[in-house]
Amino acid sequence: MSALAPSPDSHPASAAPASTRRHDLDWLRIAAFALLIVYHVGLAYGPYDWHVHSAHTLEWIREGVLITNPWRLTLLFLVSGAALRFMTLRKTPAEVAKLRLARLGPPLVFGVLVLVTIQSWIEAMDKSHTPISYPAWLWHEFSPSGIADGIPLNHLWFVLYITVYSFVVVALLNRPGWIAWAEAKIGPALSGWRLLVFPALYLMIVRCILFPHFGLTNNIVWDWYNHAQSLAAFLFGFLAVRQETIWRDFQRFRWVGLGVAAVALPLMMLQVAHPGGGAFWGIPRNLVVALDQWSVIVAALGFASLYLRNTTGPVQTYLNEAVFTLYLAHQTVLVCAIWLIRPAGLPVWIEAPTLIAVTIGGSLLIYEIVRRAPLLRPLWGLKPLPGRGLFSGLAVTRYRRRRILLGIGVFAPLLALAVVGMAILAYPGFDNARQYLSELGGASSPMPRIFNWGVFVAGVMAGFAGVGFGLAVIAITRAHIAGWLTAIVFVLAGTGLALSTLFPYPDPRHMYINMGLGIQVAPLLLLWGLAGSRELSRLKAFLIGVFVVMTGLTVMTYHLVLPGTVNPSNVGWWERVYALVLVGWVGIAAWALGRRLRHHAESP
């Protein structure tokens, strides 16, 4: 037994040092998730069903997705297994289980309850052409009959599988001798040409035997083909990551893998496009898919190991932390974006890049928000970081109430944005180009309460935030007049927003909303109040820019310059941009002032 199973403290001579950080694998994970966004945008144009479809259908997407489809997720499972191996070093199985559950459990539960239900809600309205409120949809999804039909996971199936596979490894960690033996054997077993051939043969066998019977279901109970390839990749990454002989062979065969993939990809596309591509029970096609799958992985791992292993920097550090949050957010952002942008009737060459940009930008915005809020970090897959973020310093009692008020100012624009988005989603046929936002709360809206109640709360929050702005200015520069004028402008704006929702459009009293336009001068008042501070130069520049943009939009909207630019066919889009600038700057300014006020409170 001892000859076959080295002690847990011994390592094969080819093992990498325990402290090694594999930056090449970090880059591959980042690249694979970036490709996933493009892939999911492509699915919205494919000649088959997806959650929400564009008005355009591109037949070539059926072949185009094959560029990444065979290997992308297998590579991610392999990289995930490798990352887990480094995490398990010098930790007990119980510690590993606790860390995995803390990192993956909250995002999985939050995602299923919130992120996926938003997607399924939009999908249900889109395919049934029937408006339904989000609370009613939640009740349907999690009622006994809804649960009996199955709770959708959508893109979070990957998180569930990684969680389960991690606990498979935790079970193996209770037998450290087995792991040490497997690590000692895997290098010689896959040395040289064997690294190219044996994994490819395994993938071919499971593809030909299991795929015809089980397919890819993403149902963890019956997804046996997926488990056969994904769990195998996960365990391979776990066992092989510290075996340098394997990585030298990956580097050695990188060009071979790339060459084989270059031949396999067009052949695979031809098999999919040709009516006879599934002949002979689909065996030839399955063989080519498996061959492409492993050859691309060999090439990717080989090139990355050779050129990126020691390549890092601020961009990678940022994306390493962000990538899981981006994964959680991206599909919900994309589904919402398709639903909102599709009515504009954009040509596909504009719509598709717009969807990619909105998905990436929206996901990054979510990351930038949640990474600063300690209470939200675990829900989005981020490690707790005590002592950072807007609200993490509230233990500092000085100016605590003012910082809480500024915190409300951070979330008020986000609430307004979310409410408007949900109201548009619940209003089939809403024309963003021609209709005003106020119509979302009017008689023509199927669910006006979403808009009216949400904007009412956002208006109240804006009033409280204004008091926070004023008190912050007074605390930092002692500019009492500017501080109180700032507070008054915000309170009037918030009052106008709240009152307007009590008299929905087209009630003439809805025009109370114009009280909110006074917030246009708030950037100037803040600049006046902060003039006595030599710091906050970036905030001051931002406030100047906001005022210039708002002024420009105002004079164009009222036809004071370039008459006719804003017209009935596009007035809705102008209003969206104007509203976004009008309320969006508040959150950024509140966050910046909150940070400065905290530093001011901590200074002697």
C-alpha cells in the first residue's frame, strides 16, 4: 500500500511549489467568461429557441457557436478544479467545505431566487404575450405546483455543478493517500503523446455512448454525459495542476492542438450544416466534436502556460475578483437588454454590438456597486472585506447619520433605474423612442403601480439624500448657506417626484414632477459649497461635467439650439438620456462625498 500511496506530506518531484500562483489559468478563466457573453448574445439570434429572442434570426449562428461550444465549459471546469487544488493546500476537508459553501452557496440561492426569476419572468411574458406582475410570477414559480414543475437554474447550473463537484473533492480529501497516489501517477500516465491521445479518446467514448442517450440537460440528476466530461475535467485539473511534466507537454503540443482544431472546426461546421451530417448514428460527428474539444484545450493550456504563467497586472487583479460577479449578472442583464432594446427595431449590425456593450457595461456596474457594499458581497460571490466600502465604516460614530443619508443617495438612483426597467418590462409594446416615462405609471400601463410606487420611494430617498449632501458640505467646509440650499433643492426635487406619482399621467397635477428639475442647479451648489476644500478635485470636475451635459440636453430638448433634433420620433430616447444624467450623478456624488466624510471623521 505504501508503494502505491505516498504519504500526504510527500509530493512528486514534478509537483509545482505550493505557493505557485497560476496567472495563466486566471487569464483563461477571464477569457472563457468573456467569450460566454458573446456566445449568449449569439444565442439570441440563433435559429432556435432561447430565453428571449431578437427580432433578427441569423442562420449561420448554428455553425458559429461551434467555435467555442465544444470546449469552453470543459476548460472552465478544468480551470476550476485546478484552482480548488491550490485552495486545499494546508486546509482540512472541513475548512475546504466551509469555504466552498460560503463562496458558492449565497450566490446560488440569491441567483435562483432573484436573478433567474427575472429572466424567467421576462421569458414568460415574451412567449405568452401576456403581462404579469413580478410578484405574481414569483408566487407562481415557488408555489407547490411551480416547484413541482422544477425551479429553473438557467446559467447558474454551472455554479451548482461546481458546488457539487467541490464536495466530491472534499470527500476525497478525507483520503489524502489516494490523492497523493493519483497525482503521482497522472504525470507518467499522460506523458508525451499520451496527453494528446488518451483524454481525446475518453471524450470520444463518452460522447458516442452517453450523449445520444442523455444529451446536455443541465439537470444535475440526469445529466450523465455532462458529468462524464465535466467532472472528469474538474478532477483532471485538480490532479494535474501541480504536475509540471504535464504542463511542459501542453506547451510542447500547443501547435499540434491548434492544427488539429483548425481542421476539426470546419469539418464540424460542415457536419452540422449538411443534411447527412448525422449519418451513422451521429458517430462521425461526435468523434469530431470530441477531437475539437480536447485539441483546443491542449492549445489553450499550452500557449497560456508558455506565455502567461507569470504575466499579471492591475487589469488581471481587477478581473480576477470581478469575473464571478460578472458571470452571475451577465445573463439577467442581457435578457433585460434584449427585451428593452428589441422594440427599437435596430438593424442587427447595431443591435448586436449594443447588446454586448450593455451586457458588459451593466455587469461591470453591478460589480462596482456590490463590491463596495459589504452586506451584498457574499450574495455576488465576493469575499468579505471588512473595513472597506461606503457602509463598512459606520462603526466610526462621527458623522454616522450623515453618511447613512449619503448611502441612501447612492441607492436612490439605482432604485429609480431598477423600477423604470421593471415597469418597461411589464409594459409590452412600450415604445422607448416615442413614449414618455410618465406613461409607465399612467392609465395605459398594465401595471402602473410598479412605476408609481417605486418612483415615490425613490423621491422620498432623494429628499433624505439631499439633507445628507447639505450636512456633508457643512461638515467638510463649514459652508452653511451652500449646504442648506443644496438640501432644499434636493428636498423639493424629491417632493416633486413623490407627489407626481400620486397623480398619475395624464392628470395635470402630475406636473408636480417639474419640481425635480431644480436639481439641475445642485451640482453648482455643491461646487460652491466645496470650494473651500482643496481636495475632491475629481468630484468637482465630475460636477462641472454633469452641469455642462445637463445644460446641453436642456437647450436641445427645448429647441434653443439645433431645432428639430429632438422630435416626436425620438423624444423618448432624449428623455431617457436626460433622466439618466439627472439622477445618475447623484449616486456617484453621494458615494464620493461619503468616502470623504468618512476620512474626515477618522482624521484627528
